[in-house]
Amino acid sequence: MAVHLFRHLLPIRFFFIFPSKSQFQTLPISPFSSYQAAPTMKKTFSHIFQECSGRKALDPGKQAHARMILTGFKPTVFVINCLIQMYIKCSNLEIASKVFDGMPQRDTVSWNAMIFGYAGRGNIEVAQALFDAMPARDVVSWNSLLSGYLHNGDHRKVIDVFMQMGRLGTVFDRTTFAVVLKCCSSLEDYGGGIQIHGLAVKMGFDCDVVTGSALVDMYAKCKKLDCSIQFFHSMPEKNWVSWSAIIAGCVQNDDLRGGLELFKEMATAGVGVSQSTFASVFRSCAGLSALRLGCQLHGYALKTDFGTDVIVGTATLDMYTKCNNLSDAQKLFNSLPNHTLQSYNAIIVGCARSDKGIEALEMFQLLQKSGLGLDEVSLSGAFRACAAIKGDLEGLQVHGLSIKSLCQSNICVANAILDMYGKCGALVEASHVFEGMVNRDAISWNAVIAAHEQNGNEEQTLSLFVGMLRSGMEPDEFTYGSVLKACAGWQALSCGMEIHSRIIKSRMGLDSFVGSALIDMYSKCGMMEEAEKLNDRLVEHTVVSWNAVISGFSLQKQSEEAQKIFAKMLEMGVDPDNFTYASILDTCANLVTVELGKQIHAQIIKKELQSDAYISSTLVDMYSKCGNMQESSLIFEKATNRDFVTWNAMVCGYAQHGLGEEALKIFENMQHENVKPNHATFIAVLRACGHMGLVEKGLHYFNSMLDDYGLDPQLEHYSCVVDIMGRSGQVMNALELIEGMPFEADAVIWRTLLSICKIHGNVEVAEKAACSIMQLEPQDSSAYVLLANIYANAGMWNEVTKLRKVMRFNGLKKEPGCSWIEIKSEVHTFLVGDKAHPRSREIYENLDLLTDEMKWVGYMPDMDFTLNDDELCCVAAASCLI
């Protein structure tokens, strides 16, 4: 023990040669060494130990300790206390303990140093034992114990020790109040904080800057920002700690602009800026997406010599990533002299948040190689990156790494794994992770519910929602968003209404996010009146809620109503987004209102949205459906971001206009560009083959769906093949194809076959097709009309008479023909025999002139198309207005 050495030390004063540079070198033991250090200064052992303690220079401190022993110097209690504090500050508690054990005499400072050392290391039991063994205690002893319990997160014990101090009559000081107020901050114990504040006022510490700063922080952490600001302004003395506390308080309470205003006042007052202050203001800029201000603050940080500071650099890095400026974030990361785990986390999470999954995973690999280790933030960012690239294989590897690093049990990491598997479509793995979770929070339930909803598993989504309620977990807005989407996708109106009732009870019905989800659910379930009412009741009308109503009307084929809602939205001053424009362009395509479509197109160009793949696809589709294939083709060629939807729109456009050759050429280009076709693509391709009579090629494409692309043909594809075969006269083959389908035929495919039978006069197959249609859709008059025409063409007038009697008996009537045309932004609609139009007389006069001219040139009508005179008038009326 060191005590045996101290008994033989000589009572001499020793002057130690100590270099003046901030970086310590190995000091010579012999005073006759040739080592030269200039300038030098003579210091006592106490000064040496204090300086080594301040600089955490362990090796020079050990050399001084050894020199003290070799020279026989007998230290005082004060010198030994300095030695103990040096070892503690240099994180060598073992030697400090040996020195303490060997002390012949100890004072309160000796005991306090050891209590502080053990408490700071987290060994609070030993600290408490030392405290209990002390012969006499002062306020520093109590404060050291308080700090130890606070450092170890035992906040209740801090309060107990503080109460014990009061009972024993120990006088509190500023440190006592600072520690206890920090404990109240951690517990968000507003009531306790007020009592401590009252005690501080009673003892005159409310004017003390240390206590005052702790009070500012306490009120802010307890979500009482107004009290915090009020007390801050009442403080007679403020330092950088006070300013940092109030600025951080504003940021923590989401008053980001207030925090920046206070920072401006701080700079004006000439108070020095600290690491924590910079961290707070950069967080404000990140929250406000204030990139320009963030850049200015970055410049200020460089000017004040904080450019190389790792903490400030990491906060700046986080600001750039959250402002979507990844290029500057990467430059800053590369320029940092030392990378910490936090700086790696900031760049990984930033890349993942911006859907730069590959870049995020590359940074994650660099982090692994750096030897800095991983934490829950690193792994969560990596899982988010895997989700962004739909990389289930990469996700599996990171999952294995999380298990190896023992972080999988962390609920944040487990939730990130759930989200990753859900977005990668791996529902089995997601369910397995969820079932294996010991602890689940609302985010866990939301993640697994959203996973099933996003992958079209609506029934399981609603089942999990019920499970969440039974577990006692209260749903939030994200939960309701997912389950309402499931109700909309499943057309489960009754379930949606039950959930709506629960939302009303939880007082979330007027929330913009939940309200928009409700509007979408009612819209997709066909309850447009209810959807409109909900939109009108919302406190805050967002573009999302308007989009839900507009798309709802569009889906319900009420395009005119959708356009009226769009006009109302503009009157309310709501700025449309790309989804709004796409929905309205879809209505323009349905109504063939090309003039409105052109106006929307102009707005899109003005807002520079034409590069959006969704917008360009809708424009291609709108112009093609309005008959302007030239404009449609031009937009397609100019599109910078083409996805499979854009290619599909072009293929479908040409196919719908009978331009089969052009459609197939676009499809071939699509294949050359390695764009994978989907079911909609092949419908358009098969239609194109049908228009061109390419039977062999059509069958080839039909077979390649499954063979080359793994796409199972659906009813629409079989219908197209039936049409291809029928056009080439293979009526019996078409019937065999229908009867051999792996699923039941619907009315559409039988109607296609019936139309083919009319062309080729195949009465036998026609009767079979018509009979199937009548069974599936008894109220459909078109099957009776088509079959009657086939009978008439075959001269089977008795059968025609029978069919007409059946139609009359069943109350079936042929649906009246309808046509419309847009002239000068006004849509004119005509029904069969319509005389309601204000220019009907003029229309019929022109129609008579056209009819006479047609007869004069020798035109004879084809009676196979059994349109009567009224129907001919309906079709021709539109052209008379042009």
C-alpha cells in the first residue's frame, strides 16, 4: 500500500521541471538529463497534480508521483488530495483508491473525491458506502452523492437524498439546486420543480445564475415554455449556460422560430456561443427546412473556430440532410477531422430519408469498417435504406447483424425491421418479427398493420387492428390511416363506418390526416355525399383532403363533379399538387374536354411539374383519349422520367386509335429499354394485334406473359385473345379458349364472343354466348339486341319476335344513345331524339341537308348496323355544331 512509502518520505520542498506546451511528453526522471524544454517553470507537486488533472495527462502525473516517492518527499493531506483527484480525472480509479487507502490522515476533501470518483463511474453502491463511512460531511459530500444518483438515472433516489439533506439541516448551495432541478427536468416533474423554485427563492438563490439556468431548463423540459421564458427575462445575470438553456428549451418545445430569435439576441448581447447552442439552432434550421439560414450559421460556426468541432459538425451535418442537401452534407462529412458514431448516423439516416438507399448502405459499410461500433440509430437507418431500395436480401443481412450486436431487442430497431420487411413485401418475416417481440408499442402495431395494408392484405390488416385494441394499445392517427385505407381497398363500408365512430369518440375526426383518410374511404366506397360533408367539416383543408374528394368523384365516373370540386378548391386558395393535376387530367380524358386539359397542362408547365413521371403519364393518356395522338407522342418523347406507366399510356393510346403498328413498335422499344411490362401493357399489345389481325403474334405475346415475365393472364387478356381469334374467323377456337380458362368467364368476354358471332353470322355460338350473358346480367338489354340482330341477319324472324316479346315482358329497353362535344370550353350533350338543345332546330336542318347530300352521292346505309333515325341524329348532331 502507498501508505508504507509515505511514512519514510522526507519533509523537503521539490521543484519539478515541467514543459509549458499543452501536449505532455514523457518527463525525464533524472535532473541531470540532457532533455531541454524551453521555456520551463518550477512547480510544486500540488501544482503538477492539479495541472495534470485539468489536462487529463495520466503519464506525466504518474511520473510526478514516482518522483515524489523516490525523493522521499512527505506530502501533506492537500497534496495527496490533489494526487487522488488527478487519478480520478484521468479515469484511473484503482490507483486513486490505493492512494486513498494508504492515507494516514484524511479530510472531507479526500472522502468527497472518492465519492465523486465512484459515483461518476457508475459504482453508486461503493459511493454510498464511502458516504456512510465519512466521519463528517459537508455540502460537497451530499452534492457528490446527488450527482452520482442523477448520473445513474436513479431520479427518485436524488429526491430522497435531497429530502434527507433538509431533515439533517444541511445548508444547500447552488450545485445542490442545479442537480435537483435537473432531476425534476428528467422526470418532467413540474410540481416538484415549483417547490424547489420556492425553496430557492426563500434561500436567495433565485438570483444566482447557476440556479437560474437550471430553473430555465426545468420549466422548458416540463413543457412550460412560457414560464421558462418569463423567468429567463427576469434573471438579473445571464451567462452562456442560461442562453443555451432557453434556446434549447424553445427547440425542444417546437418553438423553432423563437429559438432562432433568442439566438439573435444572444449574439447581439455579445455572449459567446457554445457547442450546445449551435446544436440547438442547427436543429431549428433542420425543423424549418431553413437551408439558407443554416448555411449562414455554418459560416458563423467556422468563423468562431467551431468548424472542426465534432459535436457542432454533426449538428450541421444533420441540418443539411434534413434540408435535403445531401451534397453539402457529404462534403461536410468528408471534411470533419474525426468521425464519430453520431456523424455516421446523421449521414446514414439522411440518405435513407431521401430515398438514397444505396448511398446510405455504403456509408453503413464504412461505419462497420471504422471500428466505431453500431447503435440503434445506425441499424434503424440501415433498415430504412433497405426499405427504400426494396432490398429484402440486404435487409436480411442487416437483420443478422442486429442479432449479432444484441440490438434486436431494442424496440426502435425491432420496429425498423418490421417496417423494412413490410415495405419489401416479406409479410411472413414481418409477422415472425412482430410475434417474437417481447415489448410492443404503438409504432410496432402501426408497422405490422401498415405492412399488411401496403401489400393488399386488407382482411389481416383489420384483424391486427382488432388485436391492437384488445391489447389495450390506443390507436393514433397513423393506425387509423392504415386501417381506413384497408377499408377503402376492401370496399368494407360497414367496417369503415365503425372505425369512423371510434375516431369521433377519440376526438380525432377533425384532424386533417385522419379526416383525409376518412374522405378517401367514403369516396372509394361510393359514398361521395358523405365524403363531401366530411371535407367541409375539416378545420384545416389540406390539398390531401381535396385530392381525396376529387379522385373519389373521378373513380365513381362523376368527372363533371370532380371538376367542380377542383374549381372550388382553387377558389379556397389551396395550391394543387401533382396528384391533383393528374386526377383532373384523368377527368378531362373521360369527358374528352381537351380545352380544360390544355389549361391544366399550361399550369403544370408554369409550376415545372412536367418532369414528374406520374404527370407526364397522365398527359400522354389525356391527349390520346382526346384524339390528339401527335401531342401525346410529343409529350412522351420529351418525358425525362419514363416509368412503365408512361410506356403503357403510349402503347394504350396507339392501340385505342387502331394504330397497331405504332403500338407494337413502342412496346418493342419498351423491351429494349428493359422496362418490365405489366398486365395493362399486354392488354394494349393484344388489342393492337387484334386491330392488325396478327393472330400468331397475338398468341405469342399472350403466351410470353407467363413464360417470359411471370404474369398470369387475366380475364381482360383472354377477352383480347378471343377478339383476335374471332376477327380471323376462328369462332370455335375462341369458344374453346373461354371454356378452358382457369376461372369463370364474365359477361364482358361473352359479349366479346357475341360481337364476333354477329360479324361471322355464327348463330349456334351466339346463342350460347347470349345465354351466358343473360344468366350473369339478366337486366342487360345489349345481349338481347345483339342476338336479335344476328337472328335478323340470318332471316330467323320468328326468333327475333320471340326475343322482343321477352324484352317487353322483362321490362328491358335499349339504352338511349348519347354523344357530346366541347366547343369554346362548353360541353354540349345529345340524347336520342333530343330536342332540348337551344339550337336543335338549326341542328336538324343541317342534318337533313347532310342526309340529302349523302343520298345524292349514292350512299346507301348498311342495315346490318341497326341504328334507327333517332340514333343517327344523336351521332350526327355534334358535328353540326362545329
